[in-house]
Amino acid sequence: MTQLVDLKRALISVSDKTGLLELGKALADRGVELLSTGGSAKALRDAGLSVTDVADVTGFPEMMDGRVKTLHPNVHGGLLALRDNAEHLAAMQEHGIAGIDLLVVNLYPFEATVAKGADYDTAIENIDIGGPAMIRAAAKNHGFVAVVTDTGDYDALLQELDANAGATGYRFRQKLALNAYARTAAYDAAVSNWLATTLDVTPRRTAVAGTLAQTLRYGENPHQSAAFYTDGQARAGVATAVQHQGKELSYNNINDTDAAVELVAEFDPKNGPACVIVKHANPCGVSQAASLVEAYQAAFQCDQTSAFGGIIALNQTLDGPTATEICKIFTEVVIAPNADEEAKQIFAQKKNLRLLTMGALPDVTAASQTIRQVSGGYLVQDKDTGQILPSDLKVVTKRAPTAQELQ
């Protein structure tokens, strides 16, 4: 297998144009020929760079509102041709196909579009076709082609070129191919799961995908490795919360904090302040009161021993008096919709206390699922929203309960 491949020709077609101009200039400075499409080509050209339109390579203009622009043998042949195969090289020469050594593609923002609540037709138009096709082609041919699907890999690419006199190494291309296939897999999972939810059907096959948020020090126990992935949902919760202070969250911190916040979210702030204290994923104190500090104090009284080193979730903005009470014992994490400045200043004196704010409470009525892995498969169910009405209940005893007993 060829180890080093000189980078002579690159195709760039990106939706997220973060770092595009810097990358284009860096490649041009290294003598790389740039091919591009649509808005990417315009941005590069406006920056003074020499760019060849893919339409000039394919002999066809972009058409059908951009649905068709890169689906052509001159593109895919350049990505898929084995450079050490005589028949492939002969086909390239016969049909005038030039090799492409680098593909830089990030996809239409389907996940972000859905997260914003877009309608069905808008979501459909944000399903990328040509991008995944090119990514898969380049990743398959990683023996000769480098493929970059994440703006965060631009610097690593340039460092690789500098380290190898303008070439990419095989191990580096392998890692890029791994990232590429993971990206297209997650993209397809997002589309299929959205369709399943929209159509309210149980699909024949399901996929679980996420984006690495952080590598954790260890898992549930010190000998277990672990990582935290987010699924891209905009739903408020531990995955979207802002951490204001304290050490990085551990596996157990994240697991317990999620349990606490999902429970406290069942208490509508309009009905009064509520507090939940969780230890080892089990509630050890739950209370609703006239004030937030009173709700915390009552929850703490439920089980003072277990509350030590626990997780506290609040359904309203954390205030100074409540922060003062919380600081009287050791607490791992406090999570709330928001925190006022007085509370933040009080917590600042406890440097190891983690403070998270979500901006809102999770919507317990929104459609969502829980997934549990078992040996050889997954159990999937709708999240328990707790939306059970008296009319949903069936009396199975000989005597029906009185109205007072039902309260």
C-alpha cells in the first residue's frame, strides 16, 4: 500500500464555511489545484484564489436547484481510481479523468435544520446527496485519497502536509476515512430517525449516532473507559447545559445529573419551586415549597446522609439564599434553568462545585426515546412523560376508590 501520497489536486465543497478561506489559501500556497462548487467556489474566488468550477470538470452545469452537480464519472472516477492499477490508469487516460487527492466536504445542515423545527419540505431539501456519495468514495479509496469532513481537522491536515513535504501518510488517511464513515453513518441515522418520528412508525432497522462531546477520565468504575456523545437535539438538559465552574463532569456525574433534571422537569415552575436531590441515580430527596430555599431544605431533610455528595436539580433560577444553603454540605453538581449573579458569586467560593445552567427545563411532553443496550441488541421505548389522566386508569379492585382517595 502506498504510504505517502503527494497532494496535487483538491475538491472543496462545504456547507459550513468556517475556516474555508484559510484552508484554501494554505493549499494554494502549497501548489495544490483547487476544484470547487457553488458558494464555496465563489468564496474562494472572491478571496483572490484560482479555482476551477466542478461544472467545467464534468461538462454539466449545476442543475435542479443544486441537487445534481458532483454526481459524474469525472468526479467519482478521480476519487475512486486506484493509482497503482494499470486498468484504472488506462481508463482515466482514455476518458480524460484526473485524480483527486483530497476531498473536503461537510454536509447540508440537516440535523440543525430539524432542530430548528423546520417543516417537512425544508427538512427534505436539507438532505445531502452528492456530499455523502463523494465522502464514501474518497473514504473507500483512502489508500490514495484524503477526505476531510470536519472543519476541526483543517489544522491537522496542514500539519500533516508540512510534516511530509506536501504529502499525506497512510495512517493519517485511514483516520480521516474513519471520521468520514462515522459522519455519513450519523447523517443517515439522523435522517432515518427523523422520518421514523415524523411518520410515527417503528422502522425495520434503527441507528444510534452521536458526536463526541468529551472523553471522560473513566466510566462507572475506574477501570472502565468512557466518553460522552451528544445526539444534536436542542432539548434542554445535561447535554446542552453550560458549565460555569468546577471540574469536568464524570460518567456518574452526567448519569446522575440527567436523572435529577428529568425528574425536576416534571414540576412546572408555575406551580411553585421544586428541588430534586439524586445519589447514585436514585432520588433521595424531592420537594416542592413556597420558595426555592425551602424546597431545597425540605428535599435535604428527606435523607441528609445520601444528600452528601449528591446532585441537586432545581426547576427555577438558583438564587443567593438557596446557594448559601447548598454550600453548607459537599455537593457534586447543581443544575438549574439559570442562576443569578449572587448565587454564582457564592458558588465561586466552592471551586470544586459544578454549576450547570440549561436556559430552560427539558420539555417532558416532547417526543423522545430511551435506549437501553442488552446482550445482542437494544430496547427502545418512548420516554415516560408521566402524562396519565384519570380517564386512562382502570379500577381492578372490587371497591372503587373515592374521589378523596384518588387525590
